[in-house]
Amino acid sequence: SSIPLPEIPVKLRCTICNDLARRAVKLPCCEQSICGNCRDKLPGVCPVCDHSPLTPDICKDNTALRTTVAVFLRTAEKK
């Protein structure tokens, strides 16, 4: 289900692609949250702060954001 961008709160968006941060992880270098899709495609250098090296496996799951996104999605489905 695709949610229109204006309806996605900024704090629930991926720092890189600006879409909903599904499977959210936190970048270890700059603490920014990104979605799982962007994590899977990390180029080896942080697209936010230019830190390198950066590999997908050193990104930590952002469990708090994942929970918030799940609640947001459940609420959006009820609308």
C-alpha cells in the first residue's frame, strides 16, 4: 500500500530516499535513520555525511522507529 508523501510524517521518513522508513536502521556514523531498501544499496560511503567505509552490516536496527512505522501503517490502513 502506497501512502502519499505529504501524509508521511517527516520523522518517519528515510533520510536518503524520503519515503517511509520501512525496516528502519540507523547509520552508525551520523545517527540518521534510513529504510531497509537504502541500507541494502549503500555505496560504501555514507550518502548523508560522507563517512567511509560504510557497509550495510554495521547499521543497527532502529527498533523504536520500526515500531512507530508499524503503528503508523496500521493507523493509515484504518482510514
